Amino acid sequence: MTQALRTLPATRATDTRPKLRIFEFKSDIPSSWRLTLGVAVWVIFFTIWQIAAWSGVMPAILLPGPGKVLTALYTLFAENGFLSDVLLSVWRVMFSFALACAVAVPLGILMGAFKAVEAFFSPFVSAWRYLPAPSFIPLLLMWFGAGDAQKLALLFIGVIWFLITLIADHTKAVPKDLINTSVTLGGSRWQVLRSVVVPAALPNIVIAMRQMLAVSWTYLVIAEITAADAGIGAMMMRAKRFLHVDQIMAGILVIGLLGLIFDYLLRALHARAFQYLDDYS
């Protein structure tokens, strides 16, 4: 009997690990998958672009292939001094966005924390939010001329009102129990605002800043195509005069790449500054 039991095949241990599936609600995926999928979408994009260029659906001068655009991009940097245009555009976006944050962050926090402040500013902010920023270009040209001040003002107007609203909404979302507990423990209004409301809302405020920085980049070309002699938008307008579509597309790629870099930096800043959020996710 014992010998017979020894000859029986050993039962395999049951694998209780859950199967890894791509489509799972709010489930994290391995970093290798994330990298592969992120690369795959760009491979598909450039493949479709190249096929469209080869198919002749549009004249080659109006739809150059990715290779021609990359060649034009190299020429712009190596021979046309495009780096100075890029740096100037980056400065314009970052400086105007810093000014917008300097106004929007404190005002949005106060609007979200105190109903009286919200009642006073909300009708004004809401009205301006529905006005398209490019409609101010004629006025800005008359007020500030064609220099940097006009472009900075347009970039500032393009994000300030939405940024105030987002920050106010995130501040209002701070749980009231936290505030009431702090007041019960003897905290003054300033102490509660500084020690409870701002730290609780700050992670979402950084997310709002990241979202609106992307909007600021979308206004860059609009700001620079008007009476500009330098910047990415100005280069694209010069290329338009001579039908250099490859240079226009190269400028678009540079703006997209810059936006991707700054978005990554803000995401990294958020992850590093608020590591404690991972413990509750």
C-alpha cells in the first residue's frame, strides 16, 4: 500500500495568482507594458503618416513624410539658429505661466476657502473665462505694441481664468471635517488655511497647474504669429510664406516634444512631492 502511494504522481500546487489582463478597471499595469504601449502608439502614428505621404492623397509639398520633416528639423537647428527661437518660446511660456500662477494660486485658494471671497470674484472670473483670448490681440497690440509684452499678456490671459476656477474647485473639495476639527482644536483662520486647507488641496493644485500649462503651450503659436520676428511660431509663419510645410511640421513636433517634457517634469514633481498619496491609492 505504501509502495503504491509512492508511485502516485504528485499533485500540482494550484496557482492562485490573478491573471494579468490588459483591460481591467483602474488596475495598474507593469512598467514594461506601459513602455511598450507608449512606444507602440508613436510607431503606429508615424507609420500611418508615412503611408499617407507615399499614397499621394495630397501633393508631396503639402504632406512631406516623417523623414523629410526630421531632415528639416536638423537643418533648422544646425543651420538656421532655431535653438534661439525655441529658447525664446520656452521663456515666454514659462514666464507668463509663472505670472498666472502667482495670481491664480492665492486667489483660487481664497475663493475656495471663503464663500465671501468667492461671491465677490466668481462673477468676474466666470465672465472672463468665456472670452476667447485671441480676441484680445488687437487691443494688446495697441496697448503693448508688437514686442514681448503683448505676447506675454496673451499667454497670461489664455490660462489665468481657468486656472483660478480649477484651484478654487480643488480647494472647495477639501473635506469640511478637517477644517471643523482644526477650528475646534483652537486654530485661527490663518492657521487652518496655512496648515490644513493648503496642504490638503496642494496635490490637486499641482495637477491643475500641469493641465493649464498644456493650454499655455497651445496659445504659443497664436501669440507668436502676430508681428513676431523670433520664436517657434514666427519660424512657422516664415516657413508658410515659402510653402516649407516640412519646417511647419517640424515646429509642431518641437512644441509637442516640449509639452511632453514639461508634462513629465510636473508629473515627476507631483510624484516626488506627494509620495504619501501612494499609501492611500
